[in-house]
Amino acid sequence: MAVAKRESGKIPFRVVFEEKLHRDVAMSSEASKRYKALPWTKALGHTVVISTFFVAYFYVMAHPVFPVRQMPVLAPDRWIPLLPWTVWIYFSLWFYICLPSVLIASRRTLWHLFLGALLMAVLGFTVFILYPTQVPEWGVDWDAYPSFFSFLKSPDLSGNACPSMHVSYSVFGGLWLWALQRHLNVRRRWQWAGGLWGLAIVLSTISTRQHVFIDLVFGVLLGITVFYLNLGWMRRLKVPW
């Protein structure tokens, strides 16, 4: 009967429901398996990559080789108001960039993710060394804001502005997450959720006045470039998702 109805173009609701349920169960099972895979490798890899990034980031910022230039403020920087509460979205990057590894079960794939993240740091730091920049003076009394927010506004933390590495890693991590979710046939609402979270982090770099629009643009370009370099290596080397 089901076959006949399929041939006539009318598929019973029960059949559609069962097929959808089967796909969801299979996807959940695969995602669960990937989540449990390589826990120590993932933890150690993220620790090494993030720690190395911060050590190099603050060293380059504290020891500029050339004169530091202040980034200009453009019209888009004025379109987004100062929103101190978005600092929590800004900080959520360090959780967000760990999400792609949750959906990875292959050690080779994981190493390519980490290598891409390290390559992006190298490219970004090269720009910081050759063309050091800092965010502009906003004319805001940062002491009037909570300490966890005003801390970010220390003059010692105003360098390494362009490209915004915060934006680069948001884009890079978001594209990896999107590619993995599509590979696993994750429901669209979760793909949208991941994309919107990444977009919120990108916009928070302006709403917290940590960066200006030009920093954001070059950060997006860097993140996209490194992701597709990553993708090209994986395809040439036939690295599984």
C-alpha cells in the first residue's frame, strides 16, 4: 500500500514521520559519538592553541616594532551604539570556537582545525608586527562602567586592532561549525542558531568599542580566507569530515 501511494505521489504522513524520526535518531547518534571522541586530544589542543595565541598576542601588542597607528572611525561605527552588556557576547567567543571540535571524530580532521587556527594567528600577528594599529579614543569615561568592562579599555589592551582577531575566529569557527552541521544533516534551526551566535560576536566587537568597522571587515576576510585554505588542504589530502 505504501509503495502504491509513493508511486502515486502521495506519501502517508506515518511514512514521512518514520523516515524523519529515523534520520533524527541517526544524526543524534552520530553527533553523540563525535562528542565523546578524542576528549583529551580536544582539551589539550584547545588549551595549547588558545594559550599560545594569548602569549603571542600580548607580546606583539606590548612590543611594537613600528609606530602604532590609530584606526579611523567611520559611519558604520556610529550606527551601532555602545552596549556594555554585550561584553558577555564578546567573551563567549572562547566557548564558540570550541564548538566545531565537538562534532569532530577524526584525529586528522581535528589537527587540520587546529592548524587552521594557528595559521590565522600567524597571518594576523604578521600584520600586527608590520602595521601595528590601535582602537581610537572614544571620549568615554570607562571608569563609570563595571570593572569587568572597563578592564578591556585599559590603554595596554588597545592595540592589535586591525584585523580583528575576535572577528576572524568568529567567522572561522562559524564556517567550520556550519560545514560540520551540514555534513551531519543537523536541523536548520541549529545551523541558524550557530550562525546568528557568530554574527552576534562579530557585532559585539563594535558595540563594546573594542574595534571599528575596518577592523571587522579585514577580520571577516581573514577568517574566510583561512577557512577555505583549510578546506582546500582537506580535499587534497582526502581528510574526512
